[in-house]
Amino acid sequence: LGAGKAVGYHGKILRVGRKFNLHTINLFQRGQEVSKTIIDNCRFACVMMQKTNASAQYLENMTGISAKDINNLEPLDYLLQDGRTYKKGKIRW
């Protein structure tokens, strides 16, 4: 899976599945390695702490979530995006 267009059945589901009420859950560790189709077609995104500023900047460019807010995340913190807005939360055990 590259950072370009999603391929195969997975790509087709991502591109045309919404009109058939199909939804996917896509988890990834490194945003730069994820198909742009996944990020572009998601209404919801959950961004957690990133190791580098470059990763935070990439996610800002793709999602609109501020790189500064991403860089300020601590372990177990997350930013939950719904459309263009997002709010901070924390995973609790």
C-alpha cells in the first residue's frame, strides 16, 4: 500500500462504497505511507502523538488538524476530527 491512490477492492470500496452505505475502519501508524484515498474520504479521524514534526506537518496538510496541536499531544492523548472540526481527548483505562 503506497501513499498514492488506493488500489484493488479496498480502493474501490473507499471510492464508491459510501453510496451503498459501506464504511471502513482504517488504522495506520505512519500517515505518509497511507493511501491518500483513505485520508481524503474519511469523515472521522483520530490522530495520536507523532514522533516527528515532519509527521505532524504531513497530517496537518492532509487533515487540516494543526501540527502544533499534534506536536503538543502526550502519550494516550488524541485529536478526534469530525469533518473539519476536532477536539482533544485522552484514552483512559
